[in-house]
Amino acid sequence: MFIHRSRFKRLLAAVLLTLTPLALAAEQAAHVYIVHGYRATPDDHWFAWLKQRLEETGTRVSIVELSPAVNPQPQQWQQALQAQIPHPDEHSWFVTHSLGSIALLQYLATRKDLSTVGGYVLVSGFNDRLSNIPQIDGFIRPDLDYRKLIQLTHNRVVIAARNDAVVPHAVSAALAKRLEARFVSLPEGGHFLEAEGFKTFPRVLEELKKEMSVR
């Protein structure tokens, strides 16, 4: 059946007007948790900036506070995640940095009551020992349940820089492969620290919004 171009435009506009509020409602229902890494705090690097930018869109955001100790204890971090993310569900989204990535993955993988989450974006994530930081070896989980972590969500992203001197690019790439995640490989960026110019991080916001929009 032939539809006149002007009528088609009116129909398209009507559909978009219908979908836009639904998309906004879904975004506003989301709760994004930001999980920092080794020796960091919620005020470091780009975490507060990301929280502010997301809150400007009506998204609820929490920055999980973990021990910044030189020798952090995995169980202590798991308890903190349990206390600050008590009921993760399909509305829960996660952005992690470095050590926060494996801590979060372990937490999600061991939740017996969890069947789905919105998605996760792991920045400089790893699950291999780092020779330069042996004090965090206890966080490494060779037996991590990758199958469950894959089944929890279709929205899985790992971001890494080729010049990361803390977590080798290949280690983050290996994590992405195990998670069957979309791998965003950046030519530069280091470990995405404030000292490296990352008080803001537009790319991580872009990748998160991309995942949330295609849900």
C-alpha cells in the first residue's frame, strides 16, 4: 500500500513521540553503580564527574566506597559490595575501574538469587595476577563463573588502553574474551587516572549510554 511522503513523516513523528518517553523512563529507572579500584576513593579520577553527568539525565547513581588500604582484603570488599548493592536486578548498571572490576564480577557471580542485571562496563579490568601489584593477588579468581556473568546481561563492555602501564592491554583483552564482551581498545589513555588527565572520561559515558539505549 502506497503511503504519501508527508503522511509517512507524520506517522514516523508520532511513533518517535511515543518511544521517546518510554526510553527516558527506562533510563531514569536505571541505577548506575560506580566501583572504584585499588587505593582509590569515590572522589578520585573521573568517578564524581561521571556521577554528575548521569544524574543530569535523571539517572540514579551511587559510587561504591571500598577500602583504599595498601593491602586490601577481598572479603572486606565483598562485604562492602553486599552492603552498598544489596539488591542488584535488571535496572542495575555497573561501571568499574581496575581492581573494582574483578571485585564486582566475583560479587555478581556468587549471588545465588541473581538472574539478570542491566549491564556492565569494565575499565582496565583484569582477572590475572599483576606482577607489579602482588598485594592484590588474593582478588584473582581463576574459577570465576564466566558463563553466569555472560548470561546475566547482553550488555558487556571492557575498555582498555594500549599504553596502560598498570594493567597490560592484553590482560584486559583476555578478560573481554572470557566474558564475550565488546572490547573497546583505545590507542592511549594509560590506566585512566587523574594523574594521566582523566578527571573526566567522556568515552566511558558514551559507551555506557550506548549500551543503555539498545537494551
